Amino acid sequence: MKRVLSILVCLIAAVQLHAQAVPALLVPTDGRSLAMGGTSLPYTAASLDAGAFYGIWAPQSAQNTMLGLDAFFRIGKFSFTAEGVDFLDLPYNAYSEPQGSKGSFKPYDLILSVGGAYDITDNLTAGLKVRSITSALAESAVGSVYCGDIYVSYGGQNWAAALSGRNIGGKINYGGGDYALPALVSVDGNWSPIGQLIIAGQAAWLFSGALMAGVGAEYTFADIVSVRAGFHYGDAAKALPTFASTGFGVHFYGVKLDAAYVLPFGNTGNSFVIRAGYAF
């Protein structure tokens, strides 16, 4: 009975805090994106961009540790992506009958994804990404599910726009019922009014009934150092909460370093992501 109650408590807490399962799917793990209010930009590497990242999300409340690897590479009109992200929650003491305490357990979300895109014309691109998700709330409350993204983008020399469906897939079951993923439809765009300045925007509608939107800007000096800032509007109950962010990037002889910081206001204040990689 105590084991069943523990599972129910974990599930109720997850639903009350996030309104749906695996909220980590909404967290920007890319330093460039997080620094620009969660907006998305196309890859800029000509052939390859690979790296590793580390971060802490919502250190004042959830204290999720984010660890991951990602890679992008292009061959002609085809491009491919791969990513592995592990979200680790704070550990808690686990109990069971009749043994009593079983030590600590650290909940986690492990998200693995692969994707591909094809340049239909010089301006039009279509892509698809597939994810495998394993989520554990307790030793006896582990679920797995598959989901994916599909998108189409169109752009010119100084602008681009994209329409995408994200986190589309099945529901996850931890042993006490099915829970929906944070699926959404998103419109993204970016514009470069001058050579070194990029302005990006995003508007997303979650199927759970929440709206998210973001705006961000990036300015690059001498093709080496970039400064970034952004603002994200969200729903603390059903989506990412509202936050403001800033950050920087350095790209020198292929070596890349990106860092993002969420300003110290609200539940996500003081969150950060650091990514180191190589691109050419």
C-alpha cells in the first residue's frame, strides 16, 4: 500500500506542478536559444556543429541538472541532428514495506532524439525529428514514450519563418494512468535588419490550452563574440513560466562557447546553460 501511495503522490505532484508529463521537453537546453528568450534560430554551421552542455534549471525550486550532447551535420541538401539530454531532479528518500528506508532516489527524464531535414529549394526546407523518452518519478514509477517534431521553414537572404508541431506523440504511463506530453504548435521567425544583428520571435500554442511567446536579439562583433538577450512569456501552470534572459557566445577557429543566464526573477531565476563545442 505504501508503495502505491508513493507513486500516486509523485504523479499528483507532477500534474499539479506541470499540468502534464515530462515538462523538460519545453526547457531550452541550447545556450543561444535560452539567452534569446527561448526563441529558435537555424543552424549556422556549414558542415558540422557538435558539443556538450551543462546547466541548472529553476535552482530556486525544481533544481534540475541538465547534461547533454548534441550534433548537427550537413551533406548537400540534407542535414541531420542528434541529441541526448538527461534532466536530473533532486534526490529524495525512498521507502517500501517491509524494508523501510531504501536510500535515496533521483527522478530523471532521459530524452534521446534524431532528426533530418531536406532543402526542397534554396528557400524551402522540411524536417522531422523523433524522440525516445524515459521518465522516472520513483523506482516503481517509470514510463517511456515516443514523440516527434515536424516542421517546414521558408526564408530569404535576411529573414526566415517556420511552422512546426512539437512533442507530437503518445501518452506516458508511470503505472497509474496515461499522461499527455506538452505538445504544441509553434510559429518562429527571425530577421536581420543589418549584417550583424538578428531579431527572433516565437509564438506557440500548447494543446493543454496555454500560450507561450518569446522575443530575442543577438549582435555579433567581428564574427567572433555575440551578445544576446530575450524575454519569454509563459504560463507557470501549463508551460514554461515567464522569464527574461541574457548571454553571450564566442566562436574562434571553430571552437564555440555559448552561455545563457535567466535573470533572478520568478521560479526560473538564476537558471543557466553552458555549451562548449566545435563547428565549421
